[in-house]
Amino acid sequence: MKRVLLATEKPFAADAVIEIEKIAKSSGYELVRLENYKTKDELLNAVKDVDAIIIRSDIVDKEVIEAGKNLKIVVRAGAGYDNIDLNAATEHNVVAMNTPGQNSNAVAELAFGMMIYHARAFFSGKSGSELRGKTIGIHAYGNVGKYVGMIAKGFGMKIYAFDPFVDDALMHADGVIPVKSVEELYKNCQYVSLHIPANEKTKKSINKDLMMLMPKNAVLVNTARKEVISEVDLLEVMSQRKDFAYLSDIAPDCAAEMTEKFPGRFFFTPKKMGAQTEEANVNAGIAAIKQIIDFFEKGDVRFKVN
């Protein structure tokens, strides 16, 4: 019997765990649960004799992979997978996967929640502005980007997108205007919503040159990763442009300085919470266990990321 470890320092919703366990058992798999753990040693001990792991934001580094002597697959229940050491996984013939699309709507809705909150002066009673008629640029038109476009359409915004990996015809079909360069996107849009992954090419790629291209009353919305922002440049832009605002679902490393210098021009959620909805929680967990079963039973590696 294959053993699947559910290793979640921040546990799934109870309904998600029930469904994961039900699917595992019905397929002849044993689910081992390690929830609310406090030390890495607990994870290292738990991974010793399992065939697969499901994680959320938990770190699966080289030490964890090496401890899993029977480990064949690790699935990150969510879109981002920078918490998995992909090189170590590959070296040890471990397949790494994510579950793309399962939390996309949750992330998109949060992006708009932050935009509305900022546009209406943080619900302070002061006069704010509206989203209708404004321009929004979607930086990466993947699963989340498409949901952002759908919601933006409902708000009556003019929608642009940049993604060299997506056919222009698909964007046109969604009522989205494709642009040929990232510079063109930032130059045309008052709002820019980031949905790029954090990797060697994208880290600190959102720099002063791009931010300064944005038109008056620019709002940069980051529900991707904080690492894609050049924080040194962000501070400089906010110093030079009193009309520039930054909204994110995770506080940057320079949060204290921004709090001191730029009150009323930023918003950060207390923790990264783009996928923190019950629906996304359940969807990602179910997708993860199904992908593990399909991997072992059918050799399915559609969502492999290493």
C-alpha cells in the first residue's frame, strides 16, 4: 500500500482533509497526517517511509528529499512551488508538481478586494475613486490572469495583458488587448496586476524603469511573490512619485520604511493569503491527491515542474 504524507504546518480546512482522506482510501492509499508541526525534525521523521507528500507552504529542501528514502513525488497544493528544491528533487528522481488553477479565482478576487479598498480610501469615509473606465494591465495571462480579466470586464475596465507564452487570439477572444512588450503594458495601465512566478529571470524584475512608466495615479498590485519586486526601486519610485501606490498580499522586507514614509499609499495583508479561501483550500487539496494517484496508477506527469 502506497503511503501519502499530508505535511501541513498550516493545516488544510477540515473539509479538505476529509475529502483528501476519502479519495486516498478509496484508491487503496494510506494517508499519513502531519499537521501543525513545529520543527523540521518532525517533518524529516515523518517523510522517512512515505511514497508521496502533499504540502502547502512547507519547505521541501534537499534534506527533506534525502530523508524520504521511498519518496517518488511531492505535490504543492497551490500554484507557486518555490518552496520545493527542484534540483534536489530531480537529482533524487522525485517528481515535483503544483496544482495550477485551483486557487486562481481566490487570488483574483483578493486582487480586486485590495484595489477597491484602496480606491475607496480604505473605507475611511473620505472621497475615493472608481474602477470603471480605468485601465488594468495583467502581467502574465495564466490561470489567475484570466480570472482577473473576467472580473475586470465586469467592472467595466479596459484590459491589457502581456504574456509571450499565450496566443494573442486567446486574449482577443476574452476581450483583452494583448501588448508586445512589458514596457508597453506598464506605460498604458493605471493598474498593473502581477501574476509572474518567482524565478531567476523574474526576481527583482519589476524595477524602477517599469514602475516609472505607469501613468498618473499608478497602482501596482502584487499577489505573486514579493521577490519579483526590486524593493530598493519601489522605495525610490514612491519617494519620487506621490501618486504611486503599492498593494500586496504579503508585506515586503521594506514594510517598516514604507509605513514610516508613505502612509495611505500602500496596503499589505497580515500574511500571504491569495489562496486563503475554503473553496481554494478544498480544490487544491483534492487536486493534489488525485495527481498523486494518477502519477502512480497511470504515469501521469502533466503538472510536473522539475
